[in-house]
Amino acid sequence: MPTHDLKLWQHAHDFGTEADRHAERRTRWVVGLTFVTMLAELVAGWLTGSMALMADAWHMASHVGALGLAAFAYGFARRHAGDARYTFGTGKVTALAGYTSALLLGVVAFWMVWESLQRLVEPVAIRYAEAMAVATLGLTVNLLSAWLLGHDHHHDHDHHHDRDHHHGHEHVDHNLKAAYLHVLADALTSVLAIVALAGGMVYGWNFLDPVMGLVGAAVVSRWAWGLARDSAAVLLDAEDHEPVAAEIRRVIESEADHEVADLHVWRVGPASRACIVSLVSHAPHPAEHYRARLAAIPGLDHVTVEIHHCRDSRCRVEAA
């Protein structure tokens, strides 16, 4: 029996990009920065007896966990990219991490609502000087973290608009978006805290602290819902791929006497899609012909072609 080099016809399932590796490095920097700040606040809170410092440190610890999850997801996807157990690679690991982070953001928002309502019912004494120092430190760290992650996030967002307007090479990284939103949520909390503390120090408006907490919870909840919805769509293969699907149909049906009978498109990585296209023709070409033509579509990295050769006389009449 003749032997063939089957690798010529096999698909690669590593859909990682340089953008993913860059985002992983930036995320690890942010995890380290946030972790060091958390330790500093814990030590300072213990030495000074400041509950404000201790509370902010443990709040920051929750974000260390979420950002650590994002960094872990990048590393896991990279290390297991060639693992045959993952049928279409590990591209959806980052979407799963993004969905999990959305749930964590929802928990943070719930905690903010609970604490704010508690303080509206039972106001507590606020040590303004220490609290302002904590909020300022937190805002500085989060602005630096947002800067580290922001370039990658906005670059990803620009590619998204390229897809919408020019069918460009889309890169949708829900893991990076989750890390960015966690940083923004922390920064928003710090900004609202500074506003509330300033109002309390100058005018004695102690109620501003819990009110700003409720405002922040509403914004974070909205972010969490949007992230959960978008990442869940990737996990369930429920995204709108119509522009890409339309381009696939155009390429196939531009061939004489060709028709697409069935088509499935789904995401296998932040910047990669796969498709199974079933076509019917009375004079089909080899599968390599169609794969070569579809290779011109940006981001379509895994193509399976199913060919139906219509030999029925009706096909020939209709084709004529």
C-alpha cells in the first residue's frame, strides 16, 4: 500500500498571534504591578491600623485574581496549542477566561451595592486623609495598568471596526477586554471615591460615599453584562459571521455552475475563523482549488470543503 506525506493535507490548529503574545506580556506586567501594590497596602494597613488601607488591599486582591486568570489563560492556550485533545485548538480558552472574568465583575458590582446600602443605613466614620491617600494610590496604579493594557485593547477594537467597514483581519480578544475592564473598574472606583471624599471633607456630605458606590456598581454591572454576552456568543458559536459567510459564498459561486449547499462559520481564535462549506457542481474542481481561493479571505484559517458532484441529468439541464 503506498505511503503518502499526510502533513500536506493536515490542518494546523495553533491560532495564536503575535498580538496574543504581546497582550500576555502586558497582562503579566499588570498582575505584578497590582500584586506589589496590594502587598504594600496590606503592610501599611497593618502598621498604621488603617482599615481603609486594609479594605482597599483586599479589594485589589480580587483584581489580582482576575488578572492572574487572564494571564493564565494566555499561557494555557499557548502551551496546549498543539494538544490533539482540543479539536480546533485552544483559541476559545481566552473567551472562557473573559466570560469567567465577567462573572467576577458581576460579583464585584454586587459587593459594591451591598456595602453602599449598608453604609446608607448605618453610616461609618471615614478617616478622610488616609482614605484619600489610598484612593490616589489606587488610581495611579490603575492608570498605569490601563496604559499598559490600553494599547492592545484599542488596537483590537480598531481591527473590529476594520471588519465591519472593510472586512479586514478582525482580532477579538475577550480575555484582554476582561483584564482592561477590571483595571477600568478599579480606576472608576478610585475616581468616585476621590469625588465622594472631597465632598465629605469640604461640605460634610458623608452620604456621597455610598451614593458613588451605587453609581460605580451600575457602571461595572453594565460592563460585566456586555463582556459576558460577547464572550458567551463566542463560546456558543453564536456570533454574527455574515460578512465572512457572504464573501465565502461569493468566492464559491463565482465559479461557473457552482452553488453553496451548506455553510458553517465559527471562531477558533481571537483572530481566526474556521468554516465548513458544502458545494454542489456538475463539474467540480479538486478541494485544493477552493481552499486556495478561500485563503484570500483574512482570518479564515481552517477551511474544510465538502464537494457534491451532481451527475443527475437535471443538474446538467439546470447548469446549461
